[in-house]
Amino acid sequence: MSKNIYLPNYEHSENAHIQSMEQYRQMHKKSIESPAEFWSEIADQFYWENPYDVRNFYSFNFNVKSGPVQVKWMEGATTNVCFNLLDKNVRRGMGDKIAFYWEGNDPEDYSKITYKKLLEEVCRFANVMKSKGVVKGDRVAIYMPMILEIIIAMLACARIGAVHSIVFAGFSAESLAERMADCKCKVLITADSVYRGDKLLNIKNICDSAMERCQNFGHEVQTCIVVRHLPRLYRSTNHSNGTNGNASDVIDLHSDVSWTDGRDFWWHDEMDDVEPACYPVWMSAEDPLFMLYTSGSTGKPKGVLHTTGGYLLYAATTFKYVFDYHPSDIYWCTADVGWITGHSYVTYGPLANGATSIIFEGTPFYPDNSRYWSIIEKYKVTQFYTAPTAIRALMKFGEEPVKKHNLNSLKVLGSVGEPINPEAWLWYYKNIGNERCSIADTFWQTETGGHVITPLPGCTPMKPGSATFPFFGVNPILLDENGQVIEGVGEGYLVFNKPWPGMMRTLFGNHERYQSVYFSKFPGYYCTGDGARRDEDGYLWVTGRVDDMLNVSGHLMSTAEVESVLTEHPDVSEAAVVSRPHPIKGECLYCFVTPNSGVPFTPKLSSELIKKVRENIGPFAMPDVIQHAPGLPKTRSGKIMRRVLRKIAINDREVGDISTLADEHIVDELFRNRPEKT
Ligand code: PRX
């Protein structure tokens, strides 16, 4: 074995679910060779209204050439995910256990909710949605901050069989409109406002504008339900008792929230007088549970669809083993519920295990740069799951903010969203984990539903930067450009040749696109779009996207998506966007822009373009550089040579062979035009 291996802490391994690599290998082997046996033993721990048939536990076809791609687990069985997460735990005597501690943006603003109370609130809200005409199969859009109501809303959907489509509340009105129109949602659930650090954002206004734009796409949202979050915020900034109970004691700040009568309803008004019980709708295991949009390389977002039974098993099982969860643990995932990490590892995975979690509304930098560490100390967090971009941003402030806090409760640290560079890994390991905690570098995707390549904290010897080995049921394969399997040491396309229960089933309303994006490049394989390397010890190292996607602070987006916004500007003739490494964000956007003939490239145009991207996609997509490109490096057939642009972005003159370019001179000109000296 090579050097730079970090062994799990023996003290933690002793009590871990999986204590040795031998045990892991045996379980992994069984999960691959006898999936029905492996997963049905897990399924037994959940409630099924109609039982599954072990002899017909799953079926699939990954080969486009032999018919439509399909994946099915436990077809014919019926259950309800919300019932398994809440009723089942309450019936097991866990009604008084805390499901969530809510920590607001302001440290004085916090609350908590038990399993029993959560069940009641979910039932109430399920009844509210029923009163608005929502029935099984209807889509419900959710655009909300990190408050308890977002969990309540999603579980209420699951209870009545509505399909939630959460849009991260950092997306613009345009992006929200496009997503709402695509899924034809009946209802939109939102909040009035949210503080981000010390900035107040009125998100109801964004929703109003999105609902208006939706009509341009020929769709009308019938109902909008709005959580009144502002009084809580207002009170917290006025230093009252910090709980978020009845808001009647505070000044009503809502006269400035715009309202459309007949369409808009306050959450608290609707919840006032409804029954706290709601019988669950029994769903077939293959009925949709939720959809979640993710960027596509052609620009138009893809509505990844997850179904009921398989997703439940997979979110629950990955949560249990990857975080080595035990009943007295306090778990915290910092991801926003608007991303898949928030779905699987803030809501579904933890609740399926009866866990106590923290949900945090704020940022790591407010009121100061030790906020994460102070929350870990406050709640005695045992598992902490965050993104490399956050770790890198916090590393900048050194060890002082960390040292102010006692982080001894921690056992497992998680990382997600992008490759973690060894430097950040080591900082996390040494300064946050005090060299006692395992790091779970979890590789997965919106599409995979849960972790697919990850260490297990009690057993896997870790290498900084490697996601290590596959989770149960996952069989990773590396292929070369010709589709030949690479055995042993090597690097290639990361693909899978068999399904695990939690993988996506289709793209909403577009099975063709599902087949062509994920299954057509190498028939018989699900293609992740990532590259990976296998080292001499069999460890997998995910090297990043092999398509035109980029990952900015863990947010996946396509270059085409940004290009289409840039070229919508009336003064722009052409645009090409590439990714450039960034010390904190991982990658950032570097845009080459060709103005229309006769139009000068000015700082004004540049700032208008940045603003436009911000408004059309969201603040997280803001370009770092807009460079004037009198022309773009194109082949004679007109294809933009992006590898040349990537070299220009990092000022690397080693551009390789450019003899196929229609005009080689443009490359020199673009180097001269770089707005930065270095
Ligand atoms: O490129 C991989 C990267 O993030 C992509 C998936 O993004 P998304 O669907 O938004 O889901 C993010 C949260 C699961 C992947 O195709 N990625 C995610 N985690 C890792 C990673 N790359 C390397 N290592 C990881 N641990």
C-alpha cells in the first residue's frame, strides 16, 4: 500500500456498524451478487402496506439497443415514505425525540421539533394541500429558505402522493419560472423573506415575478402558500426570547408583501383550523416521490425523477452506514434542502433512521467566521457533513476561530459536491476532526439519489482526495474512449453496469433525453459524466466532469446555460464559457464575449452581462471574468476549441496543436486581451 493512508480511529471503529474491510467486502459482494436478498433484508425494516415479492424484487435494462432503459425495484409493493419516516418512529416510542433543532441565521433565533409534533404539522399541511385540490401525482413547487416548514412541506407532499419539485431559493425568478412551467406545478410554497447574513431578501417578490413569467410559458400556478418568516426575523434582530412561536406579539411588517387574492394564502392562516391527522396515500414502490432539476449540458435543466420504495431504502441505508449513525447521535448536514444533498441527507435519510438533526438557515460567516464551530459545540454534533468549498473558505481564517470551540463531540466528518483537494482534506482532518474523526468523501449525484462511492467511517483506510470504494449495490467500472473496460490501475469514464435502489428512473416528461444523456454513450452502462482513476490499491479518485459542465462551489451548471444568457444580450454576437480553477469555489466561470460588429466592448457591457447572469440563473452563477473576444478559436467546421480557451483562461501558453483552427492568429489576440496580468 502507498503512503498517506489515514486509518479510522479505533475507538470509533469498535462501535461502528462496519468494523473491518473484510466485513465491508463481504457485504458488498452479497449486495452485488444477490441484490434481492441484500436489499429485501433492509426493506423488512420498513412498513409495506402491500408486501414486495422477493422473487421479483427488481428488474432493469441499461442497454438502449435492447429496448427502453428502465429500472424497477419492488414493483407492486405499496408503502408511504412519510409514514415510514414519522408514524413508524412515533409508534416505536420515539414521539418525544427531537427530529430537528432549527438554528436561524441569527444565533438568537432557534427552535426544535419532536417527531410527534412534526407528524402533526405534516398532517395539517397535507390537509391544507388537499383543500387546495392537490391530489396524488400533482407537482408542487417549493422555493423556501432553510426553515422547518420546508421539511413539513416536502413530507406533506409525500404523505398525499404529490411530487415535490424543490427549487433552491438562490435561483432567479426566470429559473424558477422555467422549472415550474416544465413540471406544470399546481401549487408553489414559499416564504415572505429570508436573511442571508445581514441582507434581507424578499423571496415572495421573486415568486411573484416567476409566477408572472410562467404564463409566458403557457402555465398558470393556481395557488401560492406563503410562510410568514419575517416576524421571526424581526423579533430576533430585536433580541427577544429567540423562539419562533406565535407571531402575534410582533409588529406586522407585511403590508409591503405583494399579494394576489384568490391565489396567495398565508401558511399560518391555512394551518389554523385543519385536522392534525391525515391518512397516508399508499404509493406503489415505483410511483414518483419527487423530482429535482439539475443542469444539463445543453442548457435546459433536467427534471431528475426519483421514486418511492427504492429511494427510501437507499437514502436510509447510506445514511446509516456512511455516517455510522447511532441513536444518540446529533447529526448536521449544512446543505440546503434545495439540492439533492438536502433531500437525501437533511430530510429522508436522517428521518428514516429516527435521527436527531440540525437544520441551519444561515451562513458560515455570520455573525462571525466561527459560526459552524459554535453550532457544533452548542449541540454537541457527532456527524458533520459539508462541502469542500465551505472548508476552503473557512481555512482562510486560520485555526483561531476553530480553537475557540470545543469540537470533541465529533466522530465523522463528511464532504460532498466536488473533489476535495488534499490540502483542504488535511485541514479538515487535523483542525476540525482533531485527527480522531474519519472523513467520508462522498461521491454521488442528483441522479444517483445517494452516495455511490464513499469510505465507511469505521473501516475504510482513507487517502486524502479519494472517495475510495463503492457503496453496497454499486459496481463502478472505468471505460476507455472506445468503451473497453479498464481493469486495474488506469483512468477513464466512470460508469455503472447495474442499478442500485436509489438511482433515478427517468427525466420528468422526457424519457428519450434520459436515455440519450445517460445511456447512449456506452450502451449497457449508466454514464456519470465524470472521469475517475483507479490507483494501485484499487482506490477510486473522481477527477471531475468530462462534459461541458462545471462545478462552482459545489453547484453544477453547464457552460451552455451561461452562454445562452450572455448571447441574449442585444450587444453580444457570440459567447463561450469555460471553467477555470478557483482556490475557494473549486471552479469559476471565465467568459469570452464577442460583441456585435461595431459595438465596443466596455466595462459597462461587462457589468451588464454579469448582472444578467445573476438575474437569469442566480447569484451563485456569477462569472468571475468577462473577456473581450474579437473572435473565438474555431475549427474549420465551426466548432469552438474549448481546450484552447481553458488554456487562455489560466494564461498557459502551452495550447497544444492548433493547426485545425480556421484562424490561428486569434489565439495570440486572446492572450493579449486577457484582462489580468497573470
Ligand atoms: O462531478 C461530480 C461532483 O458533483 C457532480 C454531481 O453534482 P450534483 O448532481 O449537483 O450533486 C451534488 C451533490 C451530490 C458529480 O457528477 N461531485 C459530487 N461529489 C463529489 C464530486 N466530485 C468528486 N468527489 C465528490 N465527493
